[in-house]
Amino acid sequence: MTDRSKTALILSTATLIMFSPLAMSLFWHPIPLFQNLGFEKESIAPPLAWILATIIAIAYVLYTMKAIPLVLAKQKEISLFKLLGILSALVGGIVEEVFF
């Protein structure tokens, strides 16, 4: 097993573990901790908060590509590893906001 495969396995496992309570809350039985994320109509998190967060995230990514040359050099590389990283970052960010 290569180092990249090991990293993908660890990242996938961590993502699935973090995603499980979020999926349960969205699709099965609501968990009170996840009710204020803005996924429900009567939630306290309006869509504007999600839109602003998305704009800030995009601005941060663009800044990082300009500030760190290695990131800019790898920007056009398309891989499943990057997709896994993005998914893990989204799920990890949501879970982090809920618990902390």
C-alpha cells in the first residue's frame, strides 16, 4: 500500500465517522446539536450566512493560490484525492462548528 493510499484510507475513515451523525440528523432522526446549521426552515442560521461563508471560503482559496506558489502549481491537477480532501474539509468544518 502506497503512502497516498494510506492517507486516502485514513482521510476517508475520518470523514465517514464525522459524516455519520450529520447524515443521521438530515435523513433519519434529528439530533438537537445539528438543528441550528441552516438545513431546516425554522433554523436560526439563514441562507445568507451560508452564502457569506462560501464567499469567504472562495476568497481564502484564491488568496492561498496567490500566496503559496506550490498550491498555484498544483491547481490544475485533477484527482480523486483532492475531491476527498474537499469533502473531508466540508464535513469536518460542519462538525467542528457544531461541537465547538
